[in-house]
Amino acid sequence: MNDPTADTTRPALPEGPRHRSLTRRRFWQFGAATAVTVGAASLMRGQFAGAATASTAQDYFDRAAELAGDNPILTDLVAALTSGFSVPRPTAPQPLKIFDDVAVLSIGWVSATAILTSDGIILIDALTSPTDAQQTLVPGLKALGADPSTIKYVVVTHAHGDHFGGAQYLADTYGARVLMAPADWDTLDTSKPANAPTRDLDITDGQELTLGDTTVTLYHTPGHTPGTVSPIFPAHWQGTAHTAMLWGGTNPPTATADKQTYLSSAQSFSSRMKRVGVDVELSNHGFCDHGLERMEELRGAPDGADNPFVVGTSGTQLFMKVMKDMVNGRILQDQESAGSAAGIAATTTAVAMAATTPRTAGCGC
């Protein structure tokens, strides 16, 4: 997630507790209650019953906030998708297995996710630099009983330095293969940023990456960058099978057309999630989805039956619904701003013309 440009237009966030224990049951209690509330309110106001063109940006922001309620996962998402959001720099958590076969290694504001298979590790993202790889990824995996030399693949979700920075170090040190979508490889080839990995393997849309007993499916979800990728993969908690998603790029892009691409990606990805029964939501930026707090909740009760990252199939769909409403609002916000600017320019031109054009004799103006 690159730092966004400041903007003073922000949707109001719902008030309420932000940091609390959040089991799957509580997540869906929040979601179901707020969905009923927003549905009734929308019918009463008639805001969303008609054509989409009748809605304003604030209508979408309000609906996202109502759906979020006081669910901290969703209120964090609303905040992160708000224009002008400032990326925080929280304290880095200790590495943690959030599932039997999935670990998070984080420097606080950005994280990497290790999928632990029977034949080695698939790493989703590689933090910001070779130093992060040496000082966070490698010792973090060792602390969890995993061998970093068994990293076989590094899947880079998108071509921003906080996600690819440590990839070349892992390739050089352990022989890991680095994967990225072609559009983002092209971006790196053109811009040549520091710590960029050498071009290696392309990710095709819907590609299945299998290592040992685990298959990760990689989907193109452009918008945040032209080549953003979002994975869906299996995860197990106390022996029970689940299906996880990780949205590859959170911050909406600047250009309106790119936001529309982002929205289309969110729509198609949520359909794919529904089709395969995704019930686990993850992010590579833990401040966007209450992920850092959920890590600590899990760390405090490692043997509990409930895993706070398991939010249910309805919960993951609600997450994507809130995302889509926020991005719809951001698109309309752009259009409204452009319309206001055009109106001001037209008025200014008309006033100037009126001041310099002589009146016609006998005109009743």
C-alpha cells in the first residue's frame, strides 16, 4: 500500500468500540444486524432502490459505514479506503502461526504471509528490503519452527517496494522463484526501483501454484496496480479445513478509470470467493482489517476453538461488499469533484463574457 495523497473529504465513521475480542460468531452478529438496519433505512430513504446513477458518493460512504457498524474489521476497512487516509506505523508484532499451516511475519504496517506446505514454503510478499528479509522473514520463520531455506516460491502481490523488497535476497540466498503478474513485471522493468527482483515467473489469471499438498490459486485483480494479484488458498485450524483469501492491493488508485478497474476486480474476485466458499479474510496490511489486533487475540488464546480470522463465508462477502461500496463512493466522489470544477469554470467564463460583451439596444435584459 503506497502512501496516499492527503484529501480532506472523508466519510463519517460509525462510533463504537474498535478493539475487542472478535470471534466468528460475533463478526456475523455484527454483520447481520447492520445489514438489516441499512436495508430498512435504505428503503425508507429510497436512496438505493432506484438506478445507481441516483446515488451520490456520500450515499455509498454512508451505506458502507452502516454495514460496518461497530465491527472493527470493517470499520478499519472503511477507514483505509477513505480518501486522505494516512498509513500508520504500528509496532511490529512477533511472528505468529495464525493457522496450523499459515504464518504472518510483519514489520507492523506491512506483512508477509507464509503458507507452510509438506514440501516447503510459499511466501506471499517479501516486505520492504533485503534487510527486512534478513532481520524479519528469516529469523521469524526459524522462531516458528519453519526452515527459510525451504522457501520455494515468493508470490509478489503487486509492484510496490513494500511487497517485493526482500524477494531478490530470498531468490539469491535460497533459490526461491519469484512470481508476479506480467503487467507489474513490466512496471519494474520500466521504473527500475531499488531492490526490484530480477524478472522471473509470470502469474496468469487463475493460475494454480502447487507445492507439496497445497494448491494456491492466483487471480489477477488489477486496480491498485495494473498487475495486482490476490490469492485463494487452503488453511487449517486445529485440523479443520478452511479457505482463505488475501486481497492483494488495498489503497484505491488516483485515476478514476483505475478505480473503476479496481471495482471490477473486487466484483469478480468476490464471485470467485463465493464459488469456492472462502471463509477466512487476510490482508498484507494488518491495519486495514484489524489484523494486527486479531493476531494478538489469537496469541493470547492459541488453543481456543475460535480463530478470529475465520469470519465465515457470509463474513468474507460482507467484507467485499463494504469494499465495493467504498470504491463506488470514491468513483462518484471523483466525478462530483470534476463536475463541480467544470461548473465553476463555466460560470467564470460566462461572467467574463458578460462583462466584456456590449448589450444590444432595446434588449429587455
